[in-house]
Amino acid sequence: MELVCPAGNLASLKAAVDNGADAVYIGFKNETNARHFAGLNFDDRQITQGLAYARDRATRVYVAINTYPQPGNFATWERAVDQAAEYGVDALILADIGVMDYAAEKWPELRLHLSVQGSATSHEAVRFYSERFDIKRAVIPRVLSVQQVAALVDNSPVPIEVFGFGSLCVMVEGRCYLSSYVTGQGPNTFGACSPASFVRWSEVDSQLETRLNGVLIDRVDKDENAGYPTICKGRFKVNRETGYAIEEPTSLNTLPILPELLKIGVAAIKVEGRQRSPAYVAKVTRVLRAAINACLDDPENFVPDQSWLSQLTSLSEGVQTTLGAYQREWQ
Amino acid sequence: MTTSTGLRLSLGPIQYHWPKEKMLDFYRVIEATPVDIVYLGETVCSKRRSFRHRDWIEVAERLQAAGKEVVLSTLALLEANSELGYVRRLCENGTFTVEANDMSAVQLLAGKTHFVGGASLNIYNPRTLRKLVSLGLTRWVMPVELSQGVFAGFQEEMPAGIESELFAWGRLPLAYSARCYTARAHKLPKDACEFCCIDYPDGLMLSTREDERFLVFNGIQTQSAKTHSLARELRDPVPGMDILRISPQPENTERVIALFDQIRAGALSVDDASQELEPFAAAGFCDGYWHSDAGMRSSSDAAGL
């Protein structure tokens, strides 16, 4: 079971490599990837250095080109594919059918993975990309229970990668327009959810309000922790009750079900968080590496170490974690 | 005003959970409306069982007899193998065209029969569209978050004979999830949901803490609270706009169809239609996506028209 870790910059890449990632995934400094944030991602020099650093330490490098080009800007995605191919990266993580079609035609030897943004949740959907573009792996949205992941792995023509830790998209990735509905920019069209330029924090009557393009996402007392105003983690009114109607601020953590994921044949565990700091990446990678090693050594008797759990929880949104959709009760 | 020749109106699949009788009554009314195309099927939650397969087929046959083109729509989010089984059954129905709403359905249809690509397929650029056309797609519905400018860009590279459809009236489908938010609001897990969404024939309203009507829960689907309206486009359809889709609502869908039809025929001024449509959009109008803006925005104060 491969451990795939996020790297938003060179320092994070080194942190992931040094702490035991089998592979790191990165993106270019533009809208071709789903973490299109200011100050993040790799330019020419950084990618060359990063690749050399990872190569020397037998760590694979994947490049995420996982947003959706539109008429008139397709060439930007073509350039990203060509660039990554010319660098000789180990795989591209793609979402768009057109981009995949281009990559498969132009670089037939290049290894392609289907991004989570491709929204494939059944083996027939995975088969589509496998038959047409010869993808070698699919990353699946965070919507399936463990039993459903097992069924998908059994029937899938290619190995399956799942999310193991990090911020939790509660909507099917690649098909969530909440951010673009409010701001005009979303993951598919811009490569970012709830872009920072639309976020406003303001103090009103001793409370802190967070707004996204004017829409009130949450209001907290000054001693409370105000989370980033992602729409799905806000507090709203439904049937006259106010609360986290969609989901609480929380992070996904699969340590408790690691042996199950191993047993059902999941090929890789992905850590979310290219927008996180190198220190975060180092800590999470170290814990996940130790946990996966322990699980591989003795899956029958694997119990997550209390210190791993507390470390991950302290790094989590809202200082709490969940198994998310893997656990049916969550749904 | 224009008497647009060839612009057709479609009725999308019912998004909400309605009792069987309401659905039967609804489609009896639709038979007599001037809508040209009707999309049928459960696209949101496979647990909803007001209609069984044979009910859909019976309604499909009646609508076809009434002169409508009928298309069967597949589930947007598949999770269980049983759901895949039902999508396969639709794809192999042998009579009616199918609207594929996820890539599983595309895979089951590709190379076998022609199909419609639904709005949730993520067709964001002409190369993607051409690839799907090569596999049998003959009509596509543009993703709702894309703009008029993007639509025009597509038309420049549109393969011959491919029809373009736009989501033109209704609450926007914004997201799908493993979690059922209607059940969550009732503090129930999805596996024991008690089919509580049947009590919300128009969805469950979510408001901000300052009482702005913001989103609507419809089971595992999240919609906009505002009604997305492209009614103004009927005045002067942009090149390539073949079909405008109206999304069903529990009341007055036939009135919306009639008003769209009257504008299309030049029988009613847009201003007059605007006034009449306003009561059918409870939380107001939006058309921001079409104008390259935030989807929730409205290009005009005049009820989106």
C-alpha cells in the first residue's frame, strides 16, 4: 500500500520525502491544478530540484493537472501535460476527458492516474478511463463506504487510491459548484474552493463574522475558533435550527480502518493538503508512515497508537476527525 | 421579441421525492403542455421508490403517444452495485434514448447506442465533447456553472449534428454527497432515513444566520435556493442554442412551460412574462453563471428577465 503525500512547495516535498512518503504529488503555478493558491506550487527550477531530491531518495513524483480547461484556454493544459512529460515525472493525475485524450495521444508511454476530480465512483466509470486512455490508477471520491470501496476494488480494471487523511470534501469532488455559486470561482473552473480573495472577517457586536462574497458563512464568539469559511463547514438555519447543516469543521482520518483498507486491496493512501505547511506535511507523513508500516507488519493485531491519533487530531480542522463516508452512520 | 424557429423546450427529470399519485398527476398535466422533450427517471436517490421501472416506462409511453420526445435519465451519483445494475437496465432499455448523468452510464452506452450527455458529465471543452461524440453522444447539456461566453466558444468547434441544451429554469443542482442532508436535518442516518424527503416536495430550505435563503437540500443533492432563469434568452436565442430545459417544481410547472412557450412564439412580451414568472421563483432569480459571474447573482432586478 503506497503512501502518497502532498507537496505545495519544495520544502513540503522534502518534508514528505524525508518522512517516508512513497510518492509525492505536486502542481504547477497556475489554474491547471485544484490547489491554485497564491504562493503555492512549483515553477521550473523548483520542479527540477524537487524531482532530483525525490529521485535520489527513491520517491515517485506525480503531477496533478486536475482542473477543467474551457474553450480558448485548452493550450494551457496541453503545456502543463507536455512540461510534466518532458520532466519525466512518474505519473500525471488528470480529471478532464479532453486533457486525458491529449495526454494519451501525445505521450502514450506516460503513466496516467484518474484524479478524484474525475468523480468516478463505480467500476464502470473507472473502466471508461481505463479502456479509452489506459489509466493505471483511479483516485476515488470520498463518498463510498468501506464495503463499497471493496466492491469497487474487486471489479475495477485498475488499482484504486483512496483518501486517508486531511481536509474533507463532503460533496462529490469534481461536481461541487457551491464555491462558484457564491464567488464565480470553484474547483473545476479556477482550481480553488472558496478563494481567499472573497473571504471577509469582521467584528460585529463582540462577535466575529466570516463571509464569502457577502454571504454569511458563520458567526462565532470572540473566544471561539473561527474556521475558514468553506460553505460546507458553515453554520446555517434549517427548520428553525441553527448548526452545521452540512458538516462540522473536521478532518478525515482512516487510521482506525487501515487494516480493512489493506485487506480489501486498496493500492494507495492519499494525504490531502498541498496548501498546508511543510511542518504539517512532515508530521502527517511521519504518522501515516509509521501506521502503514505497523499495519503491514501485523494487520491482524493493528491498533493505532494513541500518540498517532492525538497528533493527527491536533492537526485537524476543528481539532476533530471523522471516518466520513467510509462509515455508513456518517452518511 | 423573436419567433425563434427550432428552439425546443424540454422538461428535466423530477429532482424531488414525490408520492406516486403526485407524479402520475404531474405527467398527465405535462402531456397537454407545449413542452417538446421530457426527461424521465430518478436521478438523485435510488432509495426513492414512488415509481418502479415499469411506472417510468408506462409514463414514457404515454408521453410519447402525446407527441413528446422521451429520454430516460440515469442517476447522477452511483455508490452501490445495485445502482449500477439499474443504470445498466436503463441503458439497455432498447426503446428510449438515455441521458447519461455519470461516466458509468457513458461507459455502458458508448459504442452501442446514441445518448445525451447530462449536465453533471463535466463537458468543459470541445475536445471532451468531441471524444464523447465519437462514442455516440448526440446531444449535450452544458454544465450549469459555465457561461454564455463558454457556450459560444463551444459553438465555434461544434461537431455537425450535435444538439446543445441549457438548464434554463429551476433551482440549480450544485452538489451531490454520500450524506443525506434532509435526513441529517431530522437527525437520522441515511440508512434509516424514513424517506423523510417525501415531506419536502420543493426541497428543504437552508438559510444563513441572517435569514438569507441560500441553499435547498434535496436528499443527497444540494440546490440553489434561487431559481436560475434564462427566460430572457428566449427573446433572442444565441447561435447553437437548440433546447432550453425547465426543471420540474411541485406547483405551476405547466404555467412556466406555457410562459416559456409564449415568449418563444412571440405571443407574450418578456416584461409581461417576467411578472407572471416571478411568483414561481420563491427565493428570487439568478443567472450569474450565464453572465460569467457568481451563480447566485442576477443580471437584472427585473426578475431575471
